[in-house]
Amino acid sequence: MSQNQEQAAPNFYYFLCNPGSEKFLKEEIRLIYPELVFAYSTEGFVTFKETRRLGKTLRPVFCRHFGRFLKRGSLAEVSEGVGKHLFYSLQGEIFETYPYQNGDWVTEIIKVSETQYYLGEFKASILTAPSAGGFSTATLPEQSPSRAYLKVIDGMNYMGLKLPANDYALEVGSSPGGATYALLEMGLRVEGIDPGEMAPICLNHPKFIHHRESIQDFHVSSMKDHVQWLYVDMNLPPEGSLREIEKVVDAIRPSLKGAFITLKMTKFELVSRVPMYLNIMGKMGLKVVMATQLPSHKQEFLVYCE
Ligand SMILES: C[S@@+](CC[C@H](N)C(=O)[O-])C[C@H]1O[C@@H](n2cnc3c(N)ncnc32)[C@H](O)[C@@H]1O
């Protein structure tokens, strides 16, 4: 517990999510952390008050970053006496940042509006995002076939991973190819499964193989190598995605190093099923390490498994 934490009561927590996901986050907190009661929200920012002691670790899925509220006010008021800190706005303007490590207590100032600033703190961990506000530090190359390029880079950064060149990746739902392009750029060899067309920049790449068919029609025996990294990004409801990848996971599990599985929130009611999805992955023999929203996500979230 930090020094600040011992002094303040009751606790308030703030969460930064992608605009449009506030409703998912509120529902997740209502269902899983009933000790927290909704207090305030504006686009991409939701706060909750701790009404009973939160005797468990917060692992929210529908946010990029969260922390404990200390105070709010003008910039001068919240900055008073504050040492090294992060300072950013809800729109992703980063005014001050510095590298921090897991285990560090980090203080931050968040510009919520022209007149309202929040001072907060968090203990850096795999759960709190590696960059200020959980905003992306990647830029989308002009030649990338889609924005999914950013999902690969953000996911790797979030997990603190570097994928070795020449490792083998399989992407299910690979068209038009932003994610594949990111993997090829890192030197990986990639097989993509998707009935949709791949952009020429991927299709003509010597390290890429396209299985132009749906995952339902795909035979695992046609995979060319031992897959180390699995990417899944199909526009199907989560139940469908999980059911369809089971045969692939079964075949590649011995060589698998990590799986980045994007699940789409095709309807609001799915929030209550998230624990079940994580459970299904566990039953497939995957170890769920982390489930989170990435800055490049729309109405979806990432589950990273090993
Ligand atoms: C969000 S897009 C994927 C974007 C892609 N990862 C990229 O990097 O550009 C979803 C893809 O899922 C594919 N898809 C949907 N159902 C599928 C299925 N049953 N088997 C394989 N791919 C499927 C669609 O054809 C679509 O290209």
C-alpha cells in the first residue's frame, strides 16, 4: 500500500477505456466488483467509489488503464507538491511521461476537461498498461493494409513481448492484412486463414502463405510448420471464434508460445459471459495471462494466452 493510500478514505478508482466502451466497463464492474459503485463518467473515463472494501485484485477487461483517485481540481491545485509524474489528457495528448517498471508506484495527472484535472496513482503491473494512459505509442504505416497493424504492436507492447524474427505465426481472420503485415515486418513467417482477399503487400511476400478459406473448411494438416504465435481476429461472436479455433489450438499447443485472441463485443449482453470465455480458453489448454482493451480496439478486447 502506498503512503497516499493509507491516508485517504473512501477510495475512488478511475478507469480509462476507449470511447464507446464505457457501458461495457460499467456493466463489468457492476457484475464482478459490486464493492464499487458508479460515480462519474465522461467519454473514455469512468470513476467508481469503493463502498465496501475491495478485497480482491482489480482485473478489468474493458479498459486500457486504471488507478486510484487522490484529488481533483485545477492544474495548479492537483500539481502542488507532486514529484515525478505522468501528465496526459483523455484525448491522448501526452504532456509528461517517463519509463516505469512493473512494481513502481506511479503518480499521474489526467486532464479531464479544460478546468478539471485528476491526480491519481497506480502500482505499475501487467494490468495497468505500459504507457501513459494506455495510449498507443505506435504509428500506422501508410502501406499497412488495415488498422489491425496497431493491434499487433499494441498487444506486444502491452505484454512486454518481442516476437523473434523467423518464428512462425498463424493468423485466423487475416484479410486484408494489417496484422499479417506487422508480423512480416518483424521478420516472422506467417500463414493466414481467411476467405477474404489479402493485400498484395502480404500476398506477394515470400514469408506469407494464404489459406483462402474459412476456418470451418481449413484442415490443420495443411499447416506448413510448427506455429509459435497464434493470432485470432474474426468478425464472429466470441462463442463462434472460440469454437472454430479449438481444432487449431489442439494441433499447435505443443509448439505454441503465445496466442493473441481478439473477441468482438457483438452485443452488450456478452459482458456477463466474459468469465465463461476465459474458462473455455482454459479448457482448451491455454493459460489465460491477460484480458484487456487495447488502444487500437473498437468494440472488442484481447485475451493473451500462453
Ligand atoms: C476484423 S477483420 C480481420 C482484420 C485482419 N486481421 C487484418 O489484419 O487486416 C475480420 C476477418 O475475419 C474474417 N472471418 C470471418 N469469419 C471467418 C471464418 N469463419 N473463417 C476465417 N475468417 C473469417 C473476415 O473475412 C474478415 O476478413
